[in-house]
Amino acid sequence: MIKYAIVGNIASGKSEAEKILLKYGKKVLDTDEAAHELLDEQKDVILREFAGFDIVENGKISRQKLGKTVFSDNDLKQRLENILHPLIKIKIEQFFKENANEEMVFVAVPLLFESGMQDLFDKIIFIYTNDRIRLKRLILRDKYNEEYAKIRMDSQVSQDEKVLKSDFVVYNNTSLADLEKEIKALIL
């Protein structure tokens, strides 16, 4: 089995790449979704770690509130990652075991390099989208103001640095049809 990591900075099009892979019958794990599930599963741990911070809404941890809290303070961001990243690694390993008979599997890991999980994978596919497009997507998709969108973008290792660490680069600066063509060329 070939284990592929799908990497891309925020608003690069990882979710669209995942949809394309699923369309062609590939097994895909989205670690963003896994992290969202873990927020509920680890609610008590996170609430203890972030006591005194306004991160709850309607009885649940608010991803928006938590995000604004941690992306304004690297220490708080590291504390959250210390809770979530080991558990995400376990979910990835379970996914590999469950799909051991597959020829290839794909795991979308936005923070692959930041979390140090690249050794779990055989190949790394980086989805590259220019910063201007990513900024526009964040403002439209997530309703971020420009300042906060830039903070979120700047909180990740630069795209150029990640390209150097990746086996393949898929450019997502044009259309979904072009993205699909690039991904098909890699996997089919």
C-alpha cells in the first residue's frame, strides 16, 4: 500500500482534492474532520487546558472562538496541538490498518510538517494555491476579515518551504477541472 499525504496551506483546495479522489474510488481520511470530532471527544481536557478563555458556545467548544484564541498566541496554539496531534496520529494509523488491502490511500493533513508526521507517509502531495487566491477564499468562505485571514495564513509554514519537502506539487490556481486533471495524472 502506498500512503499518500495531501498537504496544503489553509484555503488551498485540499477538500476539493479529497472530493476528486473519492470520486475515483480512493480511500481518503480528512484529519481536519478528525480534529473536529476530537474537539468533542476531548472537550473536558480542552476546557481544563483553556480555563478562563471564552471558547464555548451552545454547550460545545466553538471552533471559531477556539481558533481566534489559539491563532493569536503561539503558546496556546502549541497547547492545543499537544492535545490533538497525538490523537490524530492514532486515527491515521487506524485508517492505514482498516485499509491495508488498498493499493493506495490518501490522508489530508494540513499541518503535516508542523506536526512532524511526514514519516508516516510514502509520498507527499502538496496542493499549491497562490496567496492572493487563498486570501480571497478565506474572506469569502469563512467570513474572515482580511487581517484575521492573513494571521491564519501566516501561522503556517510557508508554501514554498513545503514544496521543497513534497514529492509532488499540484497547482490549484485556475479551475476545479484543471485540479481534477492534475490529480488524475498523479493517481491513474
